[in-house]
Amino acid sequence: MGPHYLTKLFKPSSIAVFGASERAESVGGNAFQNLLKAGFKGDIYPINPKHDTVQNQVCYANIETLPKVPDLAVIATPAKSIPSIIQACGERGVANAVILSAGFEDKAGKVLQQKMASIAKNYGMRLIGPNCLGILRPEIGLNATFSKNQAIPGNLALVSQSGAICTAVLDWAEANGVGFSQVISTGDAADIDFGEILDFLALDPQTKNILLYIEGVANSRQFMSGLKAAARMKPVILLKSGRMPEGSKAAVSHTGALVGGDDVFNAAIELSGAVRAQSISQLFAAAKSLSDNIQIKNNRLAILTNGGGPGVMATDRAAELGVKMPDISEQSMEKLNAFLPEHWSHGNPIDILGDATGERYTQALDVLQNDDQFDGTLILLTPQAMSDPTGIAQAIIDYTKATKNHKPIFTAWLGESLVAEARTLFSNAKIPTFITPEAAVEAFSFISTYHNNQVLLMQSPATANQLSKPSDVSGARAIIESVLSEHRNILSSTETRAIMNAFGVPITPAIESNSPSQAMVAAESIGFPVSLKINSPDLTHKSDVGGVKLNLRSVQEVRSEYSRMVERIQGEQPNANIHGVTVEPMFKRPHARELLIGVSRDPVFGPAITFGSGGTSVEVLKDNAIALPPINEFLAKKMIQQTKVAKMLKDFRGLPAVDHAAIENVLLRISDMVAQLPEIMELDINPLFADENGAMAVDARISIKALPLNYKPYQHMAIHPYPSELIKHQETHKGLDLTIRPIRPEDAELEIDFVRNLSERSRYLRFMHSLQALSPKMLSRFTQIDYDREMAFIATTQDKQGNNIEIGVTRYTTNPDGKSCEMAVVVRDDYQHQGVASALLASLIQHAKAKGLQQMMGEVLSENSSMIELVKKHNFSVKHMEGDSTVVEIELNLNQV
């Protein structure tokens, strides 16, 4: 795998600085001085036509006069001059630029920015900024910023939309000895944004942990793809501003980026494997722990303190964050009682009293470190008259050096002057230390949450629910197209029910009636009791205007209520378009709970599915959970469990538990619906009645909008759904019936059986080493793929017992250059030489070409003659790898396919 295409941007070997000057207060002067001070290990060329030298360095008039083409241009000149500089750089062959300059905020500036980005795109140039602080790479002495801070090398990467946040973090890091692998200020992100940067950092060997500060996301698909890829490989902790509506407005005015709802953003982060901080102080706490390479597999915390108050404060924060604080085991209790004073707390927190010495601290710490109930220990100290803060700190440091037990230790020495030396000792010893107990608990929580999220990310959901009725996508789309052709955006009650039925969502029938006599006939046909509901696209909440009448038990009641309702609402709502009423059966089940399932369209992340309490008080109760589609059974269960109403779905006050599978089925159907019908902007099912016999929608509403002319499949979603359109059935030349389809997370068991049924030789030829079975991490990586940037096709057939089995798989992963991909293919031994591999590879090549990739490549063991013969038939070139005759390199030019 070659270097990432952004490598020369973030790790340049030569830099030109436009606007370099002698003035230290200027942006260009600062940036140039920082490069010299940091000791950049490559060539630096100051460019300023007004000077022959700048800061004792030879200065050049323009890019054309440089002795060689630099990898990176750092630009700090007035905004109006930048398009022409980008043009000149492009003509000279400069591939990357960091634009520090501001001046693009107003309408004229936006036009200027668009022009600048367009010129860069024509030359294939990549841009960071404008209006950014710049970039740092301390390991190579790169400080292309106008910050007053330098940075020391480390393994922590920081990416921020705000230059001010960058300077704050850098200033804090300098005081706390925290080093960085990379610091990137994105500014207004005219070109490169979070997604591509995260791709680079995920593969950067110097980066072990990633911090993000986000104000808004412009490209949600790219952001989610990059975030998931990075979070699978290393801890990612982010802070997003604009959590409240007022903050969101401020973020838009500052960055020009769209800001989605905070609850939707949280739902996106849950799916990514990253962890979200809520404040700058929490981000600092996370940074400190990550920089010390702390790892926590679970979240069970012991608190050791010499004062009750700080222990209680830490416990309160632990409870708020969901950090577990187990009781002390009987065995540990006996050990602690043997040396602690009689009046110690006898519980967790472990208060060892104000006169605790270093020996008492380390003895207690040793007990906790050897107790399997705890995953880490927070040690607190208040500088009391009898305590020695520095001596106790040194005793703990000596203990950690002498012991082989490496459970994480966090410390918080409270105070200032009396504990300053102790904090310095802890920092030098790489033991995380904090000013407050709450900050220390937050740091523990972030790291444990990250590892817990990774466990969730690695889990393979159970086999997908076999839906009893396939969705009629074409029928539903025909209905929507018909409504749009009439220039309507709200579906009628019967149209909505037709869409629901097309996707298998159970819903009560409804008959539209535009006269009292039609309503009477409809009621008699349905059977009493019935309900009448006003039928108007302009009245969303029917009950709010008195547009719902329930339990009508005769045609006489239907006739009179129809006339009364329509006349009254027409008088009160003269602008509403009234089409009469809908007549619906009364859905009465004594054990039913009222639920809501809805869909809203977030401006950044697209459709978001809501589940929660239903009825007329949903806005007041605000009991809901949100997830981004596509969702599977695992996510559907998780949504339900996140709500308060989940407790009422169990056995509740004499009511039997509801049929959870029926609710999950509706959530899965709605997820499929919004994926397949991008025209849907809003959807409400309220109420959805659920009881022990199933689920039934009683009322629903759908609003739609026509698609743009250049719409591409699934572009309305932040996460690419399962591409069911790629499923195909075919027969090989040997007469074997195959289904070739993209792999799914639910295929985990099929994949396990497939690898288990490969011979030892086939496993060796595929993985180039001895492999007995897939590890959980490999299984997750193979089955939970990002369909937007990779693909895996499996071939399935039925065995002699009629069971569906996987007999072959092929996959490609896009390389860091964004233009080529690496492929692999393997077929089960007992199904080889029947055309399976050829069918799979043809599907893979076709898909890669359709995605715009230019080359497909791979490495094959020289002894794998069958594979070499296969790829030759598909026009791959084959050559021996230089320096290793046991491996051949294969390559296919997809432009010639």
C-alpha cells in the first residue's frame, strides 16, 4: 500500500511561504519565524517581491524564481491576491497549499473563495483553509502556523475548525508536556475537510490518538466514512460546539458550515466508534490520558482518597457518566482492614483518612490493583496538616515502577502551591494527573467508553429478521411520483397507507369520504365502532383543531359528526383545504401502549429515525431515541432500550410484555423505506399501538419533496445502506446456481463457517500465513464494510440439505491514493473449478470501475497457480515482485475494461 495522497501536504520536504516578512506581528512573518524556530528539516523559501532577504534568509519574488518546486505553499497574503497565487502555483506544479489568510467571510469573499478553489481543482491542488491557523508536524520540525506556541513530538493528533481552540490546546499542552504527531486547523475548509484528514491520520504511523474540535460538518458521508475508519484503528475523541440552538447559529456564522441537530449528531457519533466530550476541560482531560497511552477495557473504578468530600464529588461524577463503582470484595476488605485505621470508610470510595502516609496509600493501592473487580484506580489527595503531598506522590510513582500490575492509575491532588511539585512528578512519570476529581473521572470515562464502543463496533448482529413480505419499492415510488406530478408535497391518508403497505408496515385501513353519505357507507363497510378524522393536507395535528372523533357506533352518529366537524373546522380554519374525512376502524386493544416512530430530515446527516412514547403529549414528554439509517436488529433493539417507555414495554402493572420483535420489524421497515424512497422528508406514525399480539399503526403522515436532477443513489444518507440493487442470481458454466451479493454484517456466521471449511492450504494461499479461524476483529472488519469506499461480494448456494451456505468471497479496498484498489478472492475447496471465482471477480471488477477507480492490484503467492490463471483470464498483468520470487504482483487497468 503506497503513501496517502495527502502525505506531502502534512509531511512536506520543502515549503514556500508567500507573505513572509520581517514583521513579527504579521501572519506571514510569524509563520516564517515559526518554521525557522521549529527547525524544519527541509528547504524553506520565503516569497515576497518587496524584499531580497527575510529574517536572514534569501527571499524570492515569486514562485517561478524558486530553485525547485516545493511540496507545500503556505500563503499569508491579502485575500484578493490569493487566486492569482494559486494559479501561479498550479502552473509551476505545486500540489498543496495552506491558506492562512482571512477575508473570505462576506458575500464577496465567498465568491473569491469559490474562484480560488476552482482554480486549485483545475490543477489538482489540495488546499487547507482559508482562514486557518495552519499545520504542525513536530517530528519533522514543521510549524507552519502563526501561533505563539511550538509543540513537542508525540502521538496525539489534533484537528480543529477553530484556530483559537488550536492555540488554547497548544498552550495547555506546552504546560502539561503533551506532544503531538500532527496539528491541523481546517478553517473555512474550502477543499479538504474532516473526512480526508481522518483517512490520512488513520494510516499515519506516528498518530496513535485523535482529538477533533467540530463546529459543523459539510460532507456527512465523507465525514462518517473517515471517522469510522479512524475510530476502528485508534481512539478518536471529539468536541462539537453548537449543542444548543443559539450555539448552532453562532457556529454557522463562524464557519459557514451547516450544523445539524445535536441529537442527530450524537446518533451519528454512536455509530462511528468515537467518543464525544462536552466541554474544553473534558477535551483536555481526554488528551492527557490519551497522551499517556492509557487503556481501559471496562469501566469499573476504585477511588482512593484521604478526604470524604472529594471522594463523594468523584462518585457523583462517575454516576452521571455511567462509570461503575463496584463494592470491595470480601478478600480485599480483609486485606484493607489488616492495616487501615478502624474508622476508614469500609467501602468504595476508599477513604483512608486525613493522616494517610505514602505507605498507607501504596498498601491500599496494591490491594485495589490486585482486585479483579476494578479496572483502574483514581487516587485523590487533599493537602491536610498531617499529609505530605510530594512524598505521597513519590511513593505512588515508586510503587508503579516496582510493580508488574499495569492497571491504569489516575491522580488528582487538590489545591495549588502545596501540590504543584507532586503534579510535576506525576507528569514526568507519565501518570495522568488532574486538578479536580471530576476531570479525572471524565478522563477515565472517555477511555473506557472508547474501548466499550469498540466492543460494540466489533459485535456481529444476529441474523437479520426474515421479513414476511418483501417491499414493493416500485409500487411505492409510482405513488410518490404521481403525488409530485400533481405538485403536492403531503400524501393523503390513503396514499400514506398505501406506502406503508408497500413496505410491510401494519396499519389500520382508512376510507376517504367527502360527504356524509359516503362516510356512512364507509363506516358500515368497515364495521362499528369507527373514528372520523378530518382529511386536510394543511392540518398536521388533527386533534389540536378538534378534527378527531372516536367510538362512533352508528351511521346516524357518523352523519351528524361529519357535518358538525367539517363545518366547524372550515369556519375556524378558512385557509385550510378540507377534503372531507377519513373513516377508520377503532383499534381497541386493552393492553396496547402508545408509541411513536418518525423520520425527520437533518440538513447535514439526512434522514434520522425517531422512536419513543406516542400520543398527543410527545412534545412535552420528549422521550425518544434517534438513529441514522440504515439500522439493523441490533440498532433497533438499542433504540428501544434507550427510551423511558422501554420499561413500560415489559410486564407492567398487570399488562403482559409487548411483542418487541413486532416493534423492531416496524423500525427495520421504516429504515428500508427512507433508504429506498429519498423523496420522503418527514414521516410520523403516531400512535403506533403495541401489545403482546404485535404492533399496529393507527395514524401516519408523510411529506415528500422532488429529487434534484443530478441525484445519485443513496446520496441523501450519511451512511451508505446495503446496496441490494447489486444482488444477482446466475448459473455458472458448470451449472451451479449462485447468488452473488454484497456482504452484510449479519453474514458473520456464514463467514465463520466459510473460513472453517477452507483447507489449510487455501487459508494459507488467501492470507499468506497460517490461519485457523477469524478473530472477532477480523470478522468485524470483513463483514461490517463501508460500501462507499470498499466492496466485498459473497457467492452463496444451497447445500444438499437445502441450507444456504457461503462458497466464495471477493473484495477490494480503496488504496490511500483514492485511485487504485487492492483485491482478493477465495473459493471453498469443494466448489473450486466450477466458475465461482470467475463470476465473483467479474462482479468486483465491474463495481470498482463503476466507482471510478482506475487500477485494481494485488499480491499472490507464486505457487497459487489457479489464482494466477484466473486473473490472467480477466486481463490482469502478472510480474514477480522485486526481491521476493515467492510473490507475484497483479494489476488491472480498469480504464481499459
